[in-house]
Amino acid sequence: MFLKANRIHDGKQFLPMNTALEVDDEGRILNILAEYFGEATEFEGILCPAFINTHCHLELSHLKGFIPKHTGLISFLQQVTKGRNAYSETEKATARNQAYQELHDNGVIAVGDIANTTDTLDLMPLKKLYLHSFVEAIGFNPSLVEKSFSYAKTTYDSFLNVADVDATSITLHAPYSVSDKLFERVSFWDKSSILSIHNQECEDENWFYINKSGAVNSLLHHLNIDTSHFTPSGTTSLQTYSQWISTQHQLLLVHNSFTSREDIQQVKHLFTNLFFCLCPNANLYIENTLPDVPLLMEEEMKICIGTDSLASNDQLCIYSELKTLQQHFDIDWELLLQWATYNGAQALRIEDRFGSLGIGMKPGIVHIYQDAATRIV
């Protein structure tokens, strides 16, 4: 069959007017035809590759509406720990299965999904979405580094041993929850892996590293975590912990609400495969702020898009994230769609399969119309 639309975006750019896609019944692209005027199914709006959601927490889907908006990150995290296990296993399973379907219906084909548990293993056989499960290592006490790593490794092995799993790796949660020793332990365990890190989501994270002040202390005290071993570096979190990671890693920095030019310039000279994941609706939900997106663009950083979780978002919709960015920063849709497709596929190392319209590929095709987006293939 042949598909046409007002505009077709191939993951990198808009194609010439009157371009048509020839696809088979399974969604495989057979041909891309310029100046095609034959019979075709025509769509009002835009056709593009299915979206790549590079940061999500499906295991937290049951917390939708549980935490009020604009609490700030520290209060938000405290309430996540409170609510994570306040629901039955049936309620949690129902919520994450509904969230999985919501992602599919809203045009997503691949997800970088954060895992602190094995809860999402029940989603693997569904095969509507490609899932890269980032198993987080967490532990701020350097004397317990092997215990922290062992817990993450056990969870990782559980994913690895399931036949339906697409991809999995061990990663690091955030600078305020991971010691320097655990950063190094995970980094040097597998230098070829993708590391996805919650980065500079709140200003207090930086102050904790600069002079050990701010609300991060309250969070760690709330969690009964001893900080007596921690000596502030005098610089921001990113400038500090980036020194603890092998530069061979592909690095996916998530949120980046309080990332400065100095931060960016340091890491972009350290890491050749560096991506900045934006989750704007979650940033507004929690901290009521947004990253300095124009700065990231000026520094020519590779940007991709995530939704975070339903604990911090009203919906799991990449198109909604793009609309927020467009409304606040007036970014051209040609570039926004590249962030949501090809760049995201690169960030998860799946650009050979998803994120662009290439002959022989089955990237999924999304129809954007009347302020909505949905998968059609």
C-alpha cells in the first residue's frame, strides 16, 4: 500500500512535497517515492517514524495522581518511596500494563525503561514495544558498594535470563544516590554499555556537591543514609561524577534542568557519544521549571525525548512533550521530530531498526493530526 500526507518526516528532515511511502502489510518500508501521484491512502497532517521514549519508569505507573504537582524533587522522591509499595501487586500490574498500551497508542515504538525491580518482566512477552531495561544501581555508602552492585546485578540477571527481553544494562540512578565507588564499580564493569543517569534535576543536587548544603541532606536523612563520608568537590554534580565514569560509555543524561554551559563543555569533551534527554512535562510537574534548551542547542548537543513516569506526568505521550518544548522555546517541528525519532534511536543504539524511514525497515509510522499523534503501522 502507498501512504501520503501533507508532510512526511523521515526521522531527520521533512521530505519533499508529494512524497509517498510504499509499505507492506507488516509495516516494512518497501520504497520511498518522490513526486508520486498514483493511488494512495492520504492523511491530513504529518507522517513520521514511531517515537522513541528514551526515559520512562513503567514500574511506577500505579502512582499516577498520587503525588501533587510542584512539590520539588526532594519532596517528590520522599513520596515515591512512601507510595511505591502502598498498592497491591494486582493494582501495580494493571497500571503498568495500561501504561504500556498508552505508550503504544500514542505512537511510541521503543522505550528506555528504568527498572529498580523485576516488576516489568510481565511486559516483555507483549512485544508491542522494544524495551531497553536500565537496571539502576543505588547506594550512597561507599563501604556497601559490593552489596549495592550485587543487588543490581541480580536484577539485571533476571532480565537477561528472560527470552523475550530486548536489551538490558546496569546503570546509575543519580549523583545524590550513588557513591563515587559505585559510579566506578558500574562504569568499569561494562565499559561498552549505555549509562542513563538522572542528572541535575534540581538545584540542590549541585549545591550538595559544591558545599554540601541544600535539601539533598534532608532526603538522605529521611532515608537514614549516613553522609559523614561525603566531602563536597566544590564543583557541580556533573563536573564531579563525570570524572568517575569511563569515557568509553555512551552517556544518556536525563532531565538536565540545572545544567550550565560549563557543565556541558566539560562532558562534551570527555564523551564522544553523549545525549541529553529532555522530559519537559515531568520537569514542570515536579520542579515547575525547564532545562535551558537553547543552551543545549547552541552547544550542538544531541537531544532526545522522554516522558518520565506517570508519577510525574499526566500522560505518556512524546507528542505532548514536543508541544511543550515548541510552546516554550519556539523550536521548529522538523528538529523536534528528529529529537523524538532518529536521535532517540541513536541514544538506545537501535537506529538500524527504528527512528527513521529506511527501505527494508519496520520503524512504525505515526500520524500527527488535530493536535494528537497515533500509530497507524
